[in-house]
Amino acid sequence: MNSTLYQLLKNDIRASIALARSYRLAGKRRIAIQFMADIKETRKELTEVIANVAS
């Protein structure tokens, strides 16, 4: 289960990075920043998953 969650979170980060880049290139800086905030939150969740697997 944790490996599935890990993969889903990694995919979410990748998708958010792609979307942030696209919006930034389109001049939509504010929306790109929102996606970057989503990435930060997902990375936090991913770190928690990794910590739970390690313990």
C-alpha cells in the first residue's frame, strides 16, 4: 500500500511541475506559484510516507 501511495505522490509532483512550468511560460505566474505550493505540500506528504516505511 505504501509503495502505491509513494508512486501516486511522485506522479502528483511530476504533474504539478509540468503544469507550473506551462503556466509560467504562458505568463500566468500566479497560477504557477499555486502549483509550486502544491508541490511543496506533496513533498511533505511524501517525506511522511518514506518515514513511515522506514520505521
